[in-house]
Amino acid sequence: MSTQPLPVPFARAAMSLMPAPVLSKAIGVVMRRMRARHAKLFANLARLNPAAVHLKPTDMPHGFKLVLGQEPVLFDVINVDDTAPPSASISGSLQALVDMLEGRADGDNLFFSREIAIAGDTEVIVALRNTLDREEIDLFTEITSLCGPFAQPARVAISLMDTAARRLRARFTGRHGVLHTEVQQEEEKATS
């Protein structure tokens, strides 16, 4: 497991800004790379019963579809024209979904703490989870490995940008809280 997790706020912002066709192309590139590096995982996913699983990050404009039980296994942005209902779906924050995929969080714990919601055929979800649990997945390494010899500098740069963005957000959140308190105090003075 990676010591450097995917900076989810950075990833969420980047993917949210991408139009669906651009995000679909990017996912295709990452999936080809992952197929080469995790051939056993993809072979096991292809052996599962045929099913479509929708992954719905609640904090993003895009949803994703994973099609199992076929070769090749497909993972892509959900097409708005796709009216076929999925076999199952998992929804939750992008952070919860990534943590579950990478094995940083137990899917059962996320479900019972209501950080994720599951709908549809639970057998599909259990089979998917059991298959993923047998493989170590590190999304940040998978994505940045596309940078070739610049993978490590890319990881460092993205991590630095993510840290700066988190600090800036914390600063703005703190300042917003102070301003909100000041406004409330002024309103209380005006009404008394």
C-alpha cells in the first residue's frame, strides 16, 4: 500500500472540471496502464458474473460505470444516454470510495457508518469487494506513473499543490467563521 495516498480534494477538483468526454479519455489511459500492471485483478474481474456497477461520488458531477464479467472489464464515465439500470450501485464521497478501493477503509465499516450506500444486487458488491481485496491498488502511483521518469516529481508537485489548497481552504473557512460570528454579534446588537 502506498505511503502517499491519492490527494482526493485535488483529484476531485481536477475531475469535476473535466467535461465527461475528456474524463472518459483520461480514464481509458489509466485503465490500460492498470490492466498491464494488474493483469490478475482484471482476469478475476472478468471471471465474475456479468454485472454493471455504478459508482456515484456524492461530491462530484460525474458518476462511473464498472462492467464486470466480460473481457475487457470496462470502467468509464456514466453516459447520460445510458438508461439501462445497473446491477448494483455504490454511492458516497470520493474519499470513501477511493479509501475502499485502495483498502484503506473496510467497505462494511463504511456501509454501517453510512459513509457509503449500496443499492441493487448485494452479491455483485460482495464479489467485487472480495476480488478487489486480493489486490493492492495505489491510484496515485497508477496515475502518476503515466508521467514516466517524471512520476516522482509529479507526485511531489501534486502533493504540494494539494497541501497548499488544503491550507488555503482552512484559512478561508476560519476567516468565514470569524466573519459569520461578527455579523451575528452586530445583528444581536442591532436588535437589542
